[in-house]
Amino acid sequence: MAIEFIDLKAQQARIKDKLDARIQSVLEHGAYIMGPEVRELEGKLAEFCGAKHALTCANGTDALHLALMALGATEGDAIFCPSFTFAATAEIVPHVRATPVFVDVDSRTFNMSVESLKRAIVHAKELGLRPAGIIPVDLFGLPADYEPIEAIARENGMWIISDSAQGFGATYKGRTTGGIGDIATTSFFPAKPLGCYGDGGALFTSNDELAALIGSLRVHGKGTDKYDNVRVGVNSRLDTLQAAILLEKFAIYADELDARQVVAGRYSAALGQRFAVPFIPEGTRSVWAQYTLRAESTEERDAAMAALKSRNIPSVVYYPMPLHQQQAYRDYPADPAGLQTSVDLAKTVFSLPMHPYLSEEHQNEIIDALLR
């Protein structure tokens, strides 16, 4: 059997009967938009991560956009984002006429660097921008270092949107991602640790006013009903079929997270003498959206990926170019000391197959290819 980078078929085989029953139930009741499964899912997600409210939406990018709208981000605001991440984190900032300011990442965790954030805030003020918010990313499933980021936010009167598109359900010093930040967001893109069979996303908050506002904004700015528009909103709802699928996937999510720990542990134990394996700070637990190695050079990475390819083993580079170097974002402000770690990581990281159903036999084959 071929080695899958992410094996959704194995997961589907495990819960197929329950998935079929859930889908059939939706087909029978016919409430395809905002049906009862959506409300059931939101309740279970909120309870899981410790947030008071969970509000689903159409995708993870919309979740970030809705969060910015609810928090009132606008022209003249500086929103601080890591450069080493997927474009969605930054692209929603100009949509509300605010300015993304790029921050470097830590060389061990690949998450937002606190020292770079401090420099970027000073720089934004020098440019005449108002430091308004921070969007840390739980990259590859590992929570950002929230305590110092929260201290910086309080000191500067800023809010935090936790971008946990890759990290929903990870833990940080006794807290679960989704329950961290003024608003947290996640994605249910199929490849995510908790993914549906289409697009989907969610926002989490314990602030009643923000929750009510997001609930309005995601349905065209509705008031008492969808024909009573009290504000300019958007159309961003999770359809009921996807909620039904997510309910069955969520039922096995804790078990799958435990299985991911086993896979990651085997990789790290076998490859730690050859590559820089993921660093997991004390008090944190990753959900392992990706298992990412760092080579010493681009040449070493290319050789490793070629060795894997020669044995029909997939590998992927997340991400080949940091955002601040890309055409769409290169003119926005950034840490004046530079973002060298983001640049270096883009040249040296590569990700291996990672999912809860990766057999020990297949994992040994991957490890053998790399060590040889």
C-alpha cells in the first residue's frame, strides 16, 4: 500500500457507518443550513476547549475575517502577524483596511517571537500606526507562547486573535487552544487534524457581546432575523452536512490526538540525531497537524526529500517563502531587525507523513529512507 501524507480514507473506514447515519439524518430532516447538527457541534466544541461560545462559519479564513470585524479593526490599526505561516493569517487584515505588520518566529518552536513582536510594535508606532491586535499562530499544531504575548497585549491595550487553524485542541500550560485569546479561530479544511469533507471554520470566545456580534455578522448582519439587517455583515455559515460529519469525527478526536503523539514520538526518537526534530516546550502539547523536520541546508533538505520520493514517500515544504517576501505583502511593515529566522526556515524545513493511522511499518520505512 502507498504511504499517504494524510490518510483520510483510513479514518473514514473507521467511522463510515456512523457518518452514513449522520448524513442520512440530515437528508431526512432537510435543514441544510444552520440545522440542529450545527448547534450540537458548537456546544461540544465550546465545552471541549473551555470557551463559553463556539460559532461555526464557512471556512478558517472567514473565521479570522469575522474576528477582525467583531473587534472593530480598521484603517490606521497595526495588526501583528508572523511571517512564517499560511497567507490567510495576514490576507484578511487589509480587507478591514488595517495594516499587517510582520513579526519573525522563534527558531525552535517556529511560532511568533516575543522579542520580534516588541520591536515591531515600536516600529509601527514610529510609522504612525495604532497597535491594535496580535494574531499568534499555533503553527503545525503547537501552541504559541501565549503568556508573554498576553502581557505585551495588556501593556499596549491590544486584543489577541489566536489563529489555531492548525492547532485546535492543543494545550498550553493547562489551557486548551480555542479557549485562548479574546477570540480564537480554527479551520475544518479536510487536511486539518479535525477536518470536514469540504470547507468549514469556527470562532471561539467567552465574551458574550463578541459572540452576539459574530453571530450577527456571519448571517448578513442580522438583527432579530435574517431580513432585519442591523449592520453590514457577510454570508459565512457552516452547512449542516459538514457539521454532521464533524460530529462523528469529533467523537474520535481525543483518541486520534493520542495516536498522533505516538507517531511523533517514534519519529523524534529515530531522527533526532540526524535532523532538528520539533521542539515541544514544557507544559505544551501539540496536535501535530504536521511533523516538520529542519535540515542544516537547502541542499540537505532537497536530498532528503529526493530520497523519500525515490521510495514513493510523500513530503511537503510548509512554507517555501515567508509572507513578507511575497509580492502581495512585501510592501507592508515588518520588524526592522529583519525576519531572518522566517527566511532560514523556508529554506530548510520539510514535513513528513503525519496522521493517526500511520502504521509502525510505514513509519519505519520513512525513517529508514531518511537515515540512509
